[in-house]
Amino acid sequence: PFKTLEKARDAIRKLKAKDGLPAGGVTVYLREGRYERSGSFDLKEQDSGEAGKPIKYTAYPGEKVTLSGSKRIEKSAFTPVTDQAILNRIISPEARQKVLVADLAGQGITDYGEQSRHGYYLANDLSKVPPMELYVNGQGMTLARWPNQGTVQMDEIIDPGPTRKDPNGEVHTRGGTFSYTYDRPQYWTQADDIWLDGIFGYSWEWSYNKIASIDTAAKTITLRYGEMSGLLKNWYPDFHFAQNLLEEIDMPGEYYIDRQAGKLYFLPNAEFTAANPTIEVTMLKTPMINALNASYIDFSELVMEDGRDSAAVIMGGSHVRILNSEIRNFTNSGVLVNTQSRFYYNDFQGVPGTDHAIVSTHIHHIGGTAVTLTGGDKTTLQPGNNVVENSHIHDFAYYHKAYNPGVLLSGVGNRMAHNELHDAPHPGVLIFGNDHVVEYNNIYDVCKTFSDLGAIYMNAGETPQQRGTVIRRNYFHNIGESKAGVEGVYPDNFTMGLQIDENIFYKMGNSAIKNNGGAHILSRNNIFVDSKVPYDYADIYLGDQPDNQIPKNYMPKWQALFAANNDFVGTPYLTKYPELANFFTENRYYPDTNTFQGNVIYNPTIPRSTTTNADGAYDKFGLVQYANNFVTTEDPGFVDLAGGDLSLRPDAAVFSAIPGFPNIPFGEIGINGRAGTSTGQDSHPVQGVAVYNDDVTVDRWKTVKLQTAVLPWNADHLDANRSIVKVDENRWYKLLNGASALSSKKFSDYELTFKLKTPATIGENATLYIFDRQAGNGSSRIGYKTRADGTSSWLLYNSAWSVLKEVKMPEHDLKPGTEYAVKMLVKGGDISMYLNGEFRMKGTDPGHNPEGQVGFYVNNVSDMMFDDIQFKALTTVLAGIIPADNKIRLAAGESKQLQLTFDPADTPDTDVTWQSANPSVAEVNDTGVVSAVYEGETVITAESKVNPLIKADIAVTVSNIMHETDFETGGNGWPVDPNRSIAADPDGNRRYKILNGATGLLDRNFSSYQLEFKLKTPSVMPNDGVLYIFDRQDAAGSTRIGYKTKADGTSAWMLYDTAWQKIKEEALPAQDLQPDTEYGVKAVVKDGDIQLYVNGELRLSGTDPGHKPSGKVGFYVSGFDYMLFDDIRFSVVP
């Protein structure tokens, strides 16, 4: 065996020189282990194989082989910092006690690289090979920064500095100056190599710029280098954070390298504290594999990792392939084919290498572009046939953050297919050149930091001969949902000549296809689901006025281009793209050659923009050619949209709506089989959760997020129904339909907070349970359920599954595809629930468990995801204000004392301020007495004095209707208990049920009023049954209306005074109320005059001179098994 790859390579050279290659070629097996690379593995033309006789470098079957560009450091090399001067620079007192140091120089590691300028466009002219980075168990650590999360902004621009247009390269020699409002730089006076990462101009001009100086007195920062457009404020908010600061080490995983002293400072994270962590620093400064004019060479089953530059550069030659491998943790880029530059604006003519391939490879955590494919002949339009296929590409562009895609296609005739591509700050794919094919790719979660770009982006308007690319049968989803200006397929700035066919776009937050002024762009047979704007023909640059973009900036360049190329006469361009002959006779100012035809548009949960037309497109000037688009409000025929299967059923409606519509093979999109080495892990089970904060002190009304970490850092799997998934940089705990999960720890009284993310579709009978203190005999539980009628409910159950309380919502309270903040307070048997800070429910379970596990269960929904799950000890700090009534009705001139309770019940923070949104409708005083002024609606708000973020709203309606209850969402002031309950009919209608011997009084006082209600009698009517209607009850009694049945089959309506003396009786020859019958009853009460109507007919009329001026109204049932009441309304007497 050979010790190095170079020895094996040289042996093959000798073999070829002596005997030539044997049949089948030569295979070099690498045995299991980690091989440190200190330089590139160089391959030249003499190292080539031949067709049918390739040279293969591969891992020995069943063994794991890693080529590493890093040096390992033992955990024992890290010791506590004792240098007081260093400790004094670290701002955080807690970090000073925990930070460690490793003496790199003492271990012979002396090349740390250096921070250098890089960013958009010319900023890269000064870019050097990236510096050393630190990895722990394969996870990249964070160069110490401030703020730890998020960013800050410039204040005023004092000097914009030079721009890229200024002469003599001034943009590279000095920078602008801005003021700041934050205070942190006062602690950075000893730091001499501070860099800012962010946007200081337009949204696409990301920059990594050094601080030249800080004036802490004037609070200004001067940059070392100029920005491409100078410092400026525009529609896109600027942002930045500071990096490379020893002072700012305060988060687990942060590090700083003192290059002069050769020291590495590190605040340990959870992975580091594990038993035997792998700790590595990157060293390799050149491509790990460097092939120049080599051919027929395969690299397979290899893990390539930890380089400052790139994994592989393949220049010229043909048929060099990287197969079934894993490429990770390279700072500059991943794989570059036929170019040594990752910069999008360089000339990508490159060298004429063909048929190179990256296949079934896992490429992740790359600092720049993951794969760059160029090649093909721009003169003859012969294709390069270079391909990236069946590969998993994610978490790229963390170092070079702008315009560094997962795949960059340039040249002529290259292809990307069957890849899964996700998680990036800027585009997923950039395309330049001609005749590329992008097909069967699964692309999502890109453009997460910057704006005005797309999952696939093209900007070839100045070179309209660049055309012919086909984008077909890809799945674009969950892109731009929370960020404006992020598109799906985005041919920008007059890019021309594309086919966008048979793709599926799902959950596109902006434009699924955005055509910015282009021409000859054909968009056919695509499916758009929950896309805000399916097709956008952007018109911002259209027009023929002198100052419009085309006359001013593009037409002169087009004329010069065509003149220089003799209008492309006699070239393959005119043969392949005959429309170029009509370039100047077509309408260049308002192009009308784009098509949007045979597409499906369906928006089940996210409304389409109101700017779109009947075909689902934005097209201000009506320039697009439309035909046979199917815009539908019904499912067009997916197998299981809610479950994520967007295949079409054989009987799908779209096949009838659009004859000949293709059956897009959704199941074939994305990776087929495996991407990565055969020895790699398919999943990474959770091994534990680490909590960094042992003790946390928080000021009143402020919050702190506990620092936690899932172990291992890349955990993604628990079992078939529970997993850890990554969404927008965060890891979520995912429960599938029918799954449950319980905490390992037991709790008694507690506060639980968590984030909840709902799935894309939520149907009827969807269920979420939150188990409270689960023990052997069950538990209390909070439930959420959706109903078939579009409503939903929050419920409190006891351990026997009896409903203790229900709050019905008029619609689904949890919307699809939405993130919520949930809080639950549990103290004894009292349980209260909040959603996004708004009170939802509070109830009591007398039989609660004193202690138990807490957890979740989901059912009748594809999944739900949970994050930031935190348990805290209960305090008396105010959590919520709970009004006795969420809505009330008053008549003009009427007043009512509003009642509040506070959560928790023992909080001292009960002082509130009252305010009316519309005092002309109803006023409220300092004690909460609301007074109706005039008909209309308003909202009375009670706001906490100690925490104004906590408030409660009470809707007030002033009208002739003073109170009404239909019992569909509760009693609304009518008492509810076992003797006075809300009962549902078989058809689902709810009524108020008063049992024999029970009284139901509305908790509200009336003076004169008109009472109307529906009364339904029981199936059996006894001979001695009594129904009373109490009129204005107070502590001393009330007037009452009575109905009695008698033994002789007759009945009577009677009026009694407050002393039970009969004032009037109307005898009837039979029972006026028949069994199992519904009646409309009306009582008109004005001062002492009382009239009663049944089904519109007068039954009783009388006067009680001693009536109460005001009091409560209600019912009493005796002798009857029960009586049912519904639609009870009190209104002003006409």
C-alpha cells in the first residue's frame, strides 16, 4: 500500500508509461481513516484514464474515508484563561469565568490566515483565501460577534465615501463614515481588527468591511473600504453586526484567534463538553482536488472536509466525476468546473471541459457557491454536458453571502437535475449563458437574508443572445413567505428566451414567476398552489420615454452588440434562435411575446394578490399571451395536498379543465435513492438537550431566552412519528399525525411557553392536546379542535375526558402554515391559556394531579411543530386580564360596571387604565363604568398600568338590542352548571336547558325592556308544571309571569307582584304549551305594564304598581323535567 494519494498517482503514471491502462482501468482503494491534506491533490492530463478504462479513487468497500484539510486539537489543550488583561477585555462577567484558551503556536499551528474584504462585486477584488475556522464535532463555531443574534443599523450618514464608479480604484482605498446610536463600541477600544458584516446600501450589495476607526465620543464609525454605491439609505433597511471581537465572547460556541500571540479563545458549547469531542481548525488553503486537463477520473465514497478554499477544481479535460461522496465545511466554495472563480461577474468562458459530473453527493456547509458548472462553446453553441445530479446541497453561502448560489450554471448546455437544494441567504441557482437544463429539482428555503432575488435568478438583459434555458418539472416551495422581494423563478432586467414548463410552485410568498421586462419567455403547464402572485410581468422598466431604462441604458448596448456581431448572421445563434432576426422590429419597449398558458392556479389557504387578473397574473399593460389557464377554488386533483403529495390523481379535475395537461411526475422530483457515501448516516437521533443557563436573573417585565442545545447539533430524528426538522435556521420538534410526546421531567405548578408551527393545511376535526401533569390515572388536558362548520374550540378536560370548559371561536383559531406563541399557566387546579399574548381560556380541574409529565398530542392533521419549549416557576407577575364579558350590548343612556379578573389570581398588579375607542358611542370612567351614548360599536380597553403590553378588550354595541345569547359559544351571562346547562340538539344547535327545580337568572340588570326567546317544551307535560319568568329580580323579590298546567287539562297565564299576590290570571281551556313543541315568546315590560305574547298572540296583559325599577330577568322551572331556551334577546321597548 501507498502512504499518500500522490504515491498512488505516480505509480499509475509509471504503469501507463510502461504498459498502458489495463482493461477496466485502475482503482485506487483508500482504507478506512482520516487523511490530513496540507496541499492540493494535483491531477494533470498525464493522470487521465480513458473511455472504458477510468482511474478511480474510492473508499474500500464498507469503510469510511475522510480527506481533511484541518488539524485536530485535543480537548485537554483548552484551559481556563488566567491572563487578567484578556479577562478584563471580555465584557460578560459570566463568560470570563467559562472562557478557555488553547495555545495554537505551542502546538506548531502558526498559519491562521487573515480576515479580508469581500462582498458584492468589486469588493471581491481584495478578497484573500479565507482565514482559519474552528469546528467542534463537525459544527462550525461562531467568530465572536455583536449582537449575538440579529443586527443593528446605521444612524446618520456623515460621509458616503467613494463608489465603484469613482476613478483610480478609490473604492478600495477609503470608506465612508456613519453615526450610530448603540453604546457597544465603547468597549472595543483595544480591538484592532473589527469587521462589519451587512448591507450598507442596496439590498443586493452585501459587504464584509473593516472598521478603520471609531470615535466613541462622536459615536461615528469610519470604514476601511468604500461601498459599491457608497453608504446610503433606501427602501431596503440597512443592517450590520460586528465580528472578530475578543470582547464579545459571551455565547457558547463563540471563538476568537489572537494572531499575534497564537492563542485560540473559546466559550465551550454543549458538543465541546461531551466526552470526546472532535476539535479541528481549518488549514488547507488550496483546492483539495485540483484537476487540470485530466479526463476519465472518478472520486467516489469519499468524505472531503474542512478546507479554507474549495473541495475540488476541475479545469478542462472530460469525464471527471465526483460520485456518492460528501463535501462539507469548505469556506470559499465547493466544486468548481471549468473555472477557478466563484465570482458571478467574471468571464465564465473558462476552459472547454466537458461531461464532468457531480452525482449523488451530499454538499453542505459551504462558505460560497456549492457547485459552479461552466463549459460549452459560446461560439458554436456546442454543449458542455457538465452536470450536477441527484445531490443534496444545503447550508451554503455562509461566508460569501450574496450571489453565491447552490448551483451556478454558465457557458452552454450544462444541467442540474434531481437535486434537493435549500437553506441559503441568497439565491438557490444563478444562470448565465445558453441552453442549460434545470429539471426535477426540489428547491426551498432560499433567499432568507436578502431581497430582490429568486430561487432561480437570471440577469442577462444586456446579452439577449444568451437564451434557450429550460426550467421544467421542479418543485419550488416555501420561498419568500415572510420576506418581500423574494421570488421563485426570476428572469430579471429583460432576460429573454426561456421555457418554464411543468413546475410546481407551492407557498410562494411573493411572485412564483417574476418576468422583469423579458421577452420570449414561455410559461406553460405549471401548477401554482397558495402562491401570492403566480405570474408577475413586472413593468417597472417598460416604456419608450427618453429617461426609461430601455431607451437610456439598454437600447444603445443592444445596438452595439448586434452591430459588433453583424446581427448574428451566419452564426449558430441565428439558426438556433431565429427570433433574433426580429429583435429590433419586435416591440422592445412593451414586449408582447411572453406566454402564460395551460397553467393551474389554486389558493386554498393563502389569497392571491388582488393585483392579479382572471388568469392569475399581474400584467398591467395586458402584454402576455394567455390561453387555457385553470383558476380554481377547488382542489384540482392532488393525491394528498395536506400530506405533501402533490401528485395528480387519475381523475384529477385539471385533466378535464386543460385537455392534454401533463401528469407531472411529482414522485420523481428531487433525489432518487441516496446522496452521500454508503457509510454515511441517514439520520442523527437526538441524544439529549443541554441547558447552558444554570442561574438567570431577569429584571421585571424583561425576558431572557434560555440557551439550550440539542445533542448532537445536527440531530434530525427520534422515531417514525417524532423528529427534529430545520425551518428557517431554527430546529423544530415535529410530531406527525397520531403522535404524542411527554417530558421526561415531572412538574407541579408551572408556566409553559412554546412556539407552535401549524402545517400547510388544517381540515375539520384537527386536534391538539396539551397534557397537564400526566400520571398513572391520566391528566387534565387543554384541547384545541376544529369543527366541520369552520369554527374551532379551546377546551379543558379532566382525566375522565369530561369537558370542564369550552370556549368556541367563530373560525379556526390556528391558521395553516402559521407560527404562534403559546403560554399556559398552571397553579393547583387552575389552568389558563394564551395565544400570541391574547387570553383564550381559564378553567379549573378540581381533580387535577399534583405532579406529572407535560406533553403534546396531535391528530387529524399531518403534523405540528414545536420550538423554544420552556418551563418556568410560577410568579405573581401579571400574565393576563380577563373580562367577565368579552362583548356587551347596551341601550343608549344605559350604564354598566365592567368586571375584570386577573391572571394569576394572586397578582398584585391589578391597576388598569380604561379607554374607549369611540367615546361618541360609549364612554368609560376610571372605575370601569361604561355609559352608552349613541347607537354604534366601540371597544373598551383595560390596560395594565405596570405592563401596558397586557390589556383586555371588551366589544360594546349600543343599539336597541341590549343583550342577546344564542348559546353557541357559551352562556354569555346566563349561569351554566349541571342544573342549567347548554345542550346540543342532534343537528348541533345549542340551547339553554333548565332542569326541574332550577332557576336561571341573567347576570345583568334591566329597567324597561322587550324580551324575546324561543321556548321548547319537553316530550311529557305534567299536570302541575310551572314556568316563571322573573321580572327585575332584586334581593327583595320581583314581579313574575307564570304559566301553570292543571289536572283538568286546562292551563293559565298569571301575573304576580313582588309579594306573590296574583294580579291577573288568564285561564285557557287546554294546555297552551304542547309537548315537544317550539314557541316564540315575547314579554314587553314598560315600567309597571307587562304584556306577554306566544307565537305573536297576546296571552296576558297587566300592571304591577309596586314593580322594581330595575333588576335581573330569568326563568324558573318546576314540575317539568326541563325547559329549553334559545335565541334570548333583550331590546329597547319600541
